[in-house]
Amino acid sequence: MSIAQQLIRFSVVVAVGLALVGCGGGGPRRVIVKGRVVEGGKPLELKGDQFKAGAIGVEVTFYPIDTAGKVDQTKQSYGTRIREDGTFQLDGELGKGIPVGKYKVALRFSDPMYRTPKGQGDRWEGKFALDKTPFSFDVQDASKEIVIDVSTGGGAAPSGTPGQGPQPPAKPAGG
């Protein structure tokens, strides 16, 4: 076999190997998260020109947590804004969803016209911020809807998934 034929064969083998590595589908399983934010069981509705312009809105952010319920700072968080009807969809990176697992969910109701003594523009005044949020979910299945009820300070298990709803906040060390 000539050197040219050997180089062609080698190039084909390398190209096929690279293609297989690139198409390996590695990494964690991902799901697109769908849910809704409700108040007293009714959709949290946002209307008006300020909402449509993006000035007012509710931000929903999912923070991955470890087995102890603490935020895993080595992993990416994922966020989105709720729609006018109170629903949201979290598509994750490149629209492929977020990795399955347990997440703390923080909410922020942005309104530039709402001011607290601290000057924050959060209508909920940090009640659902990462360090205070009562919401956590085990995200495993894209077909399960997540319901977050801000009136009770709790969430609902993704529909049809017993035992995978809100988890109690982690107890402080030594207490």
C-alpha cells in the first residue's frame, strides 16, 4: 500500500472517530421545565404596557442543590420570566432543557415603581430570594408541570409525581 493510500485511510479513521466523539450525546439527561406561578390557586396574571415592555415581571430561577439541600455553586443556575398568564418554560442551554436533579427555586417580582425602604424593586421584598425561598423541586420528567403557589409559600409536586414537590428548607447547622 502506498503512503498516499495509508494517509487517506488514516484520515478517514480519524474523521470517523471525531464524528463519533462529537455525536456521543454525553452529559446529563436534560428536560424542558414547564410550570406556572399561582396565588391562592389562581394564575398570577401580569398585564399592561409595563409588563409587555419588560419593565414589570416575575423572574423564576432554578438553582441546583446537593443532597444536603445546599446550592451547588459549581453548577449553572437557569432562569426565565413568567408569561402574562403566569406560566413559564425553562428551555436551558440551546433549548435542550436543564439537567435533571434537585433545585431550589427563587422568585423576584420586578417593578421599578415599587420601592421598599431599602430601595429594592421587588414587590415580594425578597421573600422568595435564594436565601429565603421555601420552594424546591426534584426535576425528573418534562411531562410534569411545576406549580409554585406564592400565597402559601409552598409549591406543588410536579403533577402526578408524589413525593417530588417542595422540600423543607435545610436546617441550619447546630440548630
